[in-house]
Amino acid sequence: MWQSNEVGDRYVEQRLSSAKCAFIILLAISPTIAYAKPPSEEVTPTQNLIESPDGRAAAWDHANITILIKPNVYSPDSPEVAAGRRALDHWKTSIAWFSTQDWDGDYESDYRWLNKIDFLVYVQGVNDTYWTDPFDVTITYYYKIAPGYILGYASPSFKEVDGYYAIQSVEIVLGVKGLSIIGIENLVAHEFGHALGLEHSNKKGDLMYSSFDMKEEKNIVPPSTLNLYALTISHGWMQTGNF
């Protein structure tokens, strides 16, 4: 959850999920420019993930994740909703990029299997009737969602699968009044990171960092290399196909 404790324009996010949380020091990347150095043994021990009820890293048990955007107080073709869709595109593009990289120098992609993750995005009132099963993730827009400057939160639920627990669904709720379009884009990308099982970073400027400064919201913040590396840990089952 992002709860904004207002000091000037500064908003501090606090996670209020029942899931046990801790998270990641990360390296910033951009889908269109040169990237930072690859993950290393030096940095990976600092990384943690949301835990499922069985103590394992929270993960989905399927690769195609269905997402319903509920514009609610906005129109389906509004800039605010378009910003949310772009945020999901940033995740998809970044995962595709990360999965093709040769991190260990053997001229072969190390995490090609990670690109099995795909997002099927629907917008309520536009194309949501094409999918009849429950959606994996719902993203609902509001002007304000609660007193205390709360900007958004992601609430996961879990299901048991062969003696283990997998993410069953995630509800993302946003209160975007007063945010710029770029701010909304970054907020949706951040909350969707939680939906993928990621927790907060303690590195300022990272997508999953735990504070949000309105004055600094001038640039899109893409997922970082260790955001993506975290997914290879929590979703490593995709390499073999066995959850």
C-alpha cells in the first residue's frame, strides 16, 4: 500500500498487506538504453520476496496472468487508464529484455524461460466480456480511497496447489487524484510489482522504493534488473514447468 505522509509534496508508502514482506536492493534499467551491470552474488543476498503462507516466495502457478482494469470514476479511454496500460507494458517489455540477456558470458540467455510470463489485459466496458473466468488481477481507479493520503494498495490471496501455496488473485486499488499521468504510470507499475510478488526496495529511485515524491515524478521508472531477477527466484518453476 502507498500511504502518503505529507511532508511538503512527499508521500511515504506503507504496505498494509497481511502477507509477510521485505524486499530488494535493485539496479535501474530502461528498455531503450544501455543497462546496468548484471545481478551478482554480491547483491542477491539482500533480496527478499513476499512470502506465501507456506513460507515460500509468493508466485503464480500459471504463466498467462489475466488483468482487469476497472476505470470506475474515469472513462475507459481516459489518459489515466492509458497510463495504467502503459505501466503493464513496461513490465512486459522489461521481462522480454531480461530474458534475452547473457548474464554469465556464455553466449546464451540465462533466463529465456522467464519470457513465458504474459499479461492479458482487459478493460471494463471495452473488452472484458471476452474473458468469462475470474481475473487474476483487478486494478480499480478511484479519486481517493481513504483518509490519510493513501495512494494505492495491492491485496493478494492464496490457494493451495499440491501441498504448496500459489497466488490466487490480487486486488489493486488506486486513489490517483492529484497525481500526474507519469505519477499514475509509476504508481500502477509499483503496485503491479507487488502483484508479481515483489516487496519494497531500500534503494531510492527504484520502482519498488517505499516513498513517492510528487515533485520528482517527471520520468517513467521501469522495473530494475533485480526486480526482474527476483522473478527468476520466485517463478523458477517455469524453467521445468513444475510448480
